[in-house]
Amino acid sequence: MTRRVVITGASGLLGAHVMAALNRDHDVTGVDRHPWWGDEPVRLIQADLEAPDLLPRIIAEADPEVVIHCAALTNVDVCERDPGRADAVNAGLTRAIARVLAPTCLMVYISTDGVLSGQERFASEGTPPVPRTAYGRSKWRGEQAVMESTVNHLVIRTNFYGWSSGRKRTAGEWVYQSLREGRDVTLFHDVYFTPIYVVDFVDRLLALLDQPYRGVLHVGGRDRVSKEQFGRLMAEVGRFSTAHARSGSVEDAPLAASRPKDTSMTSQRCEELTALTAPSCREGLQRFLADRERTLSQRTAAGRPKLSCSPPVEP
Ligand SMILES: NC(=O)c1ccc[n+]([C@@H]2O[C@H](COP(=O)([O-])OP(=O)(O)OC[C@H]3O[C@@H](n4cnc5c(N)ncnc54)[C@H](OP(=O)(O)O)[C@@H]3O)[C@@H](O)[C@H]2O)c1
């Protein structure tokens, strides 16, 4: 069934992959302040979503059945230095979007594992959020804005990695480049998460759009790994040397925002709803590395070869 979909942050890491995946079968309008970088033509409105009167106009013209809200201020340290700005974008803009939608329109808010306290292994949707950073607090307020404004919502908490346009280097790309070029890199042994490759995330997101479920959902990978384990596994899969990779503590890093230590999540509810098993860290990294030279549309093409399951990584 073809649906009318609006995607905000459509030129960002996630938004662009969602655009490429949905554009084939749906009537999709993207909005971003940056240009489109995919290999297939799409309808993208290049504008600032906070510009006066723009939002109601876009929504009136596109008349969406689904809005996937990916636009955000995502730099955790920038948010820490300017929490007012973080709130304006991650909560204020989110509220403005939720309020302008028809009640029949499904609002999908992409949230983060950063709303979690960082003190619980494999947090579930029932675990109360206790964000530790300005970014996490602003995203939690964004979640609340959505929940207060419309019952027709999915609030999806995640932590993904992938290949961006190159305009802003993502964490996964930074680890890849450091390992590949043999640069000195410190990998944190004391920060745990359940990362998911962005294309695997998009597969699950698309499956969820066909479900009647509404509410909060965790969508991550199967394995709880430290940042160091993630980096070393990437090196193993990509056959990179780890001679220049050092193990370090996040406590010693000069970061503006002090990171929560364990934001691992269980994605069991998502598995039950989609019948898609959460991918292992190794599987995700194999796809990530195999996709390096592929275009956006090739990465997100339905029916791309699936990799066989591998055992979970032991922390
Ligand atoms: N990357 C992760 O690992 C991760 C983890 C957990 C959750 N998330 C969430 O997932 C979502 C997508 O993240 P991402 O990594 O794909 O982010 P991203 O690459 O930064 O993409 C977001 C895009 O939205 C744009 N944007 C922001 N505010 C805008 C505005 N007012 N008007 C128009 N465009 C605007 C950004 O432009 P600028 O770059 O100029 O701001 C950027 O192009 C976010 O909600 C984020 O909080 C991400």
C-alpha cells in the first residue's frame, strides 16, 4: 500500500537511508537544511524546519499519513554547552511537528539510548528514563512532547552507526578510518551499548510501520558490547591492525558531556512485533563494511543478501 510520508532530517545519516528505502514504494517528501546526497532522485525540500510558518505549509501540502522525525541536534557535546538550543530543536521542534499533524497521522520520533540512566544492562521499554546529558534530557522532553500531543505515535530509542554523506563524520566512520589508516585511537572499555547498523535499523522501522503497535520501542542490536569491543570486532571483520588501538576509560576523556556507562537495551518487543531477530554485532559490522562502496539505493535495496546468524559477543 503506497503511503504519503514526510521525513525530517532527510539528508542526515538515518534520514537519507530511510528516504532511499521508502522512496521506491511510497510518496515521500524529505525536509532538511542540507542537500540530498543519494543516487536516486527524491522530493526534498531544502529548508530550516524552524523557519516561521514553514511546518504547517509542508504538512498541509504533503498531507502525510506518516511522519518520521529524524531531524535533531545530535552532537552530545554541543548540546551540553548549549542546553537551551538542544531543547529548542530536540523538544520544541518535535512538539511543533506533533501538534500540527492530523490525529490519523502516525508520528515516528527517533529517540536515543541516551535517555537511559546508564546503570542498567539491557534496559527495556519499562525502564524509567534518567538522562545524564543535556542531549539525553532534550530527547526525553521530545519523547514527552510526542506522547502528550498524539496517541498515534512510535517513540523509537536506538543507537545506530553507518556511512553518512561525509559532511559530518559519524562515530562508526571515525573508528573505521582510524583503524584503516593505522592512526592512534583510544577505545573506551567502560562504555557499553547495543549498536545496530543503520540499514538493519531501517529494515525494522519499515516493518514497524505495518504494525498497529503504538508507544515506546527499543530497536538496537543483539549484543551488549563496549566501545572497545565494537572497535576490535570491526578490526577483526575488516582485517585491520589494532596495533595503534589503545584501551582507555571514558573518565579520562576531555568530553563536555559525561557519557552514561551502560545504555544497552533489549529489543525483544521489536523482535516479537516484526519477526526480525536483533542482528548480532558481527553481522551488522559485516554489512557495514560490505556496504562501504555501495550507493544509498544499493544499501537499502530490498532482498539484499542476508548474512547467517553468528553467536553473540561475550562481554
Ligand atoms: N547517530 C546515532 O548514533 C543516533 C543514536 C541515537 C539516536 N539518534 C537519533 O536519530 C535521529 C537521526 O540521527 P542522525 O545521526 O541521522 O542525525 P544527523 O546525521 O545529524 O541528521 C539530522 C539532519 O537533520 C538536520 N536538521 C536538524 N535540524 C534541522 C532543522 N531545524 N531544519 C532542517 N534540518 C535540520 C541536520 O542538519 P545539521 O547537521 O545542520 O544540524 C541533519 O542533516 C536523531 O533524532 C538522533 O537524535 C541518532
